[in-house]
Amino acid sequence: LVETTAAGRDYELYIRQSDGKEEVQQMTSGGKTFRYDPQWSPDSKHIAFTDKTGALYLHTLDSKKTQLVDQDPWADRPSLSWSHDSSWLAYAKNGDNRLKSIWLYNLQEEKSHQVTSEMFEDHSPAFDRKGDFLFFTSNRNFTHMVFDDPSWTYIYKDTGILMAVPLRKDVKNPYLAKNDAETWEKEDGESDKKDSEKDSEAEKDEKKSDQNCENCDKESCEKDK
């Protein structure tokens, strides 16, 4: 178990065994403010947490190293999400215009990558279990416009929607339009077969007629004409 406790003068991260038998171990030190939201990585090798200044930290248990990942310029605490393989950490961070965007931190590269722009308010990122999509909520639905009497202007309500970002190039969009055109391959094949059989029978009748003419009496043919 991981917890934030002010055991001494500082407010630090500690871990303890779930049955309470082992001694409590201090993970961090030198904290100057409150630490929040500690989250284990799926492989139990790292702990991500934030503090009151909006900073995002990553603590590695093997090396006992705590490093700064990123910091929100407006001191908002980022919402976090681990990828299923513990290689990526997703979080939301304010821009200069105070609109949040989604970011991804790669543990191997030790580098952050911006996923969405700062045009809309994006927050609450979450990886799916298969590692195909990164989901997040976004305030970008402006279809419900309401007139506000006191301010004599229009406002928008219910702007939040759920968004999904594919994490690999081979991931297909599950909402792509499907081709529902009907095919008639079987019927067309049967029709072609029937036409072929008719043509074959006609060719046989023509050959038979030519053969009879060759064997018949010319005088009788002329009489019939």
C-alpha cells in the first residue's frame, strides 16, 4: 500500500505491506508541500503522484529515484492514467490560455508528448486495457445553446463528450461507415451459367442443321424452297 503521511516534519510518500507485518518504508524526501494522488504502475515498479503546486512526479522503487515529469502552469493537479504495459503515463495539463490538453509521458524516453491542442478543455485521460485507444473527456459539443436573460447573451450547456485517440497506426476506427451494398454474385453466376448452356444448345442445333443439309438431296431442298 502507498500513502501520503506527515510522519515527521515533511509530508512524504510511504509504503507498507498490506497485512501490516513489515515496517513502513519512506519513499520520498525533501517535500515542501502536500503530495496527492499516488498511483501504482501496473507492474508495481513505479509510483506517480502530484503535489499542491501542480507538479507531476515519478518515483522508481528499484532506484529509489524521484523525478519531476511536468508541472501545470496554473498549479492544477493533473489527472493521471497508466498504460497497461507501464510504459506510458497520460495526464492533463493547462496551457497558457488555461484550457487543458492531453499529454503522454514515455518512461523509456523520459519525454512528454502533447496529444491534443489547447483549443478545447480536455481532461480525465484513460487507457483502455488492450492498449488500442486513449479515452478522454472534452468540452467541445456546442449544439445546446441557451439564451441567458440576465446577461443578454447565449451560453452553451452539456458540452462534455467522450473522445478516443488511436494509439497505433493499425488501429481501425470502430465508427467508420460500413458498406451495406448488396451483392448478387451467386445469382449472376447462375444466370451466366444458364446463358452459357443456352448458347451451347443453340450451337449444337446449328451444327446439327448444317450436317443434315449436307446429307440431304439438293433437288428436294430446292423444291422446298
